[in-house]
Amino acid sequence: MAKLRILEFPDPRLRKKAAAVEVVDDAMRQLIDDMFETMYDAPGIGLAATQVDVHQRLLVADVSVDKDNPWVLINPVILEQDGVEVSEEGCLSVPGYYEEVQRAEHIRVRYLDRHGKEVESEFEGLLAVCVQHEMDHLDGKLFVDYLSEAKRQRIRKRLEKDRRQKQSEPAVVL
Ligand code: ZN
């Protein structure tokens, strides 16, 4: 398994729209395993392939406390949604920022599992929010897009500044 690099806002690659997965083969399952390793290590509760610069419609999630309930959704499509849930969201691609976002409370989704089998599942609460957040990534959308332009620009500037500071720190001090 290998840990993958997570792209960070405002990287333009996060804006790419992912293409449908054509075949679920061993290479795809390797990518899935690497995405889980990356997500658990971060740590996060969801990760879309877009975030690791793979532009295919695939996401992983695990909102359980013991990290023992992994979900893999390939080519997910929301069939039904209802209710309203407002929760504070964060994102591994927007580190350090948490803002309230409104989502559907309950969704029914059709997708392929890690064996390429078509299945339908119902999600609610945190897992529903997580799946909607990750599905946005596959369309090049980020949770900061739900905020005001001014707020989004503030976050972008802060993240760019943080990164510049990190880069300018000398690796070895003599
Ligand atoms: Zn995210």
C-alpha cells in the first residue's frame, strides 16, 4: 500500500470533472486501498479520487469511530434525497477550515462496489453528508464554494500564505 499526496485548495486540479470508471480491476482495487491508507492516515472520514489527482468517479469513506466500516462508491449517482442537514464540514484539501454547509439529510445512491457489482444504499446523517461532499469533489466542487466569495478568498489567501511559510523554512539549520 502507498500513501498518496492530497491536493490542496486552490490547486486547479481540484476543479477537474472526473470521468466514469470503465473497469473495476486489480489496479482500481489497489488505488482504493491506497486511498483508504491516505484517508485514515490524514486522518479524514472521506476521500475522493480527485483529491489524489486521479480524475475518475470513485470515493472512499468511513465515519465509524473504530475505523472499521469502510465504504467504496464507484460511479455514484444520487437517486433520491430528502430532508435538510446543516453541519460543520472540513476537507483534507482545505486544511484547518471548518464551515457550516447545508446538505440533504437522507440520500439513496446507486454505485458500483469494489468488485464492480452494482448496488444501491441509503445513507443518512454524517455518512450522507460525507458522501455528498465527496461526490462534489468528483464534479470539481469544494465545500468552500457554498460560502460567500469574500470568505472563500480569505481562506485561499491564508492557505497560500501558510504554504509559502512552510516552503521558506530551511530544511536544515546549521
Ligand atoms: Zn473534501
